[in-house]
Amino acid sequence: MPPEIITLTNQKNNQRLDKFLAKAIPAISRSQAKRLIDAGLVQTEALRLKASTPLPSGATLTVTLPAAPSPKPRPQAIPLDILFEDDQLIILNKAAGLVIHPAAGHAQDTLVNALLYHYPKLAGLDNERPGIVHRLDKDTSGVMVVAKTKRALHALQEQFKTRSVEKIYQALVHGHPQAPQGIIDVPLGRHPQHRQQMAPLAGGRPARTHYSLAQQWKDYSLLKLKLETGRTHQIRVHLTWLGYPVVGDTVYGRRKNPLFLSRQFLHASQLSLDHPLSGQRLTFEAPLPPDLKAALGRCA
């Protein structure tokens, strides 16, 4: 992972730099803040910086957070729901709760660990994310493609880059959209305060989501969604921005959960792509899992 660069502005006059950083960035301590300062990773145009530097109100800082080393994934006997497989690719139905790849603080019990167990040869494709072409959020279920060869990996990466892959999702939302179909065209970027979240930002990356109404109840609507872009948390942030948050989404939506879901109602139901070798257009579908079917039964 590349280092993360963030910009911070001090609002309190004469606050020590290390103390300010430790408060502004919850993931680091004051001693870690001092090491960043000493390494020259905290910069401002107006001041020569030390840990004890008092910051004037309004001072703007640029902080470079070094990337945490990624743990080497190891094989684990985690069951996978394989929808299709040949010598070039794997199409699977990812279960909710399964993280895609290991990261700091989550070194095991991921899709990559499962893939390395069932397909040991994938280890030769990439040290950290073997075969991974795209991602689904931990608590999003549904259809995914995994490359089995370098040729397939590069071909699929190019298809995602040129947006020739078609991704269809189903989401249950609170309320009733005013229009039965539409396009949400709102750029997204990292939330300025909550770095693990995304937010609508004027200077963010372009993001477009097509939606259409599939079914409606008194308090809920089932939407079919097609992504033009694939930004992190795109559907969840876009639907909240529109005013109809995904049911069960406690990060961007409502904390009350009258349907008793243990995760957000978001499912990747269909994936269409060109086969890496033959070029044939293929479409794969993943049915709604039992927990989401049960939630629909409680909508009435």
C-alpha cells in the first residue's frame, strides 16, 4: 500500500505540534507523532518543525503517514462458493463477513487466505493479493472474479480500467426514491475527519451510480444498481447522499435496524465480462443469500 498524505489545520493557538497530531490522527500516539516530525514527514511552509513547536491558530500541515507493512498471507481452509471455474478465472459468490485480503490488524480469515488454500499456484501471481482484480466490502455479499494466470489478471485489470465490466447490485433502502430510476453523479473522496470513510467531495474522484426501483413496501425500497465507476463504498455513500440509506449500514446510514440485519443489505447480484482468452462475453449471477431473503420477508 502507498503512504497516505493528509492535510490538517490547527484551530487552537500555541498547541504543541506532537500533541496536536496525536489528537488529530487517532491511529498514532505522541511518540509516533514525534518520530514522524523528526523524519521530516510533517511539513508546513512557515515553520521549522520540532515536536515542541507551538502551532499558531490556522496553521496548515501536510502529514505523510508511511504505509504499514502488509502481512504475508498464508493458506487457510475456508470454504468457498464457486459459481464457475476454468483454467483462466474463478467466479465465486463471496459470503458476507469475509474480508478480501489481509491488512494490518487482520492477517487471516480473508478471501486471499482461502484462495491460497484451494489454489496454491495463485501465490505466484502476487505476494499480497494473488489473483484479486476487484473488491467487495467485508459485509457485502455476491459475485466476484479472481484471475488464475498472469494473462487473465492483466486482461481483467484492463477491462476494469476501461469500465467494460458490468456490475449489478441489489440494495434495500429506507424510504421511497422520488424518481423510479436515475443516475447519481457525485464525486467521492476520503472524509476529511474520518479517514476510513468516504464522502461526497467537490474535488473528489468522479463517481456515477445508476439505480432503478425493483420493488417497494411501506417503509423500504429494493433497488437495482449499476456502477459506472468503482469507488470505495460508492453505492452506500451515494444512496445516503440521495436521502435513502442502505438498510443495516451503521456507518453511512441509520443505527436503528428494524429488520434485524447483522450487516448492510447490499449484494453483488450480477457480473458481466469478456473471457480473458476467448473474448466471449460472459454473465454470472449470485442469488440473494438467506439473511437478505429473510429481511425482504419482514418488509411487509
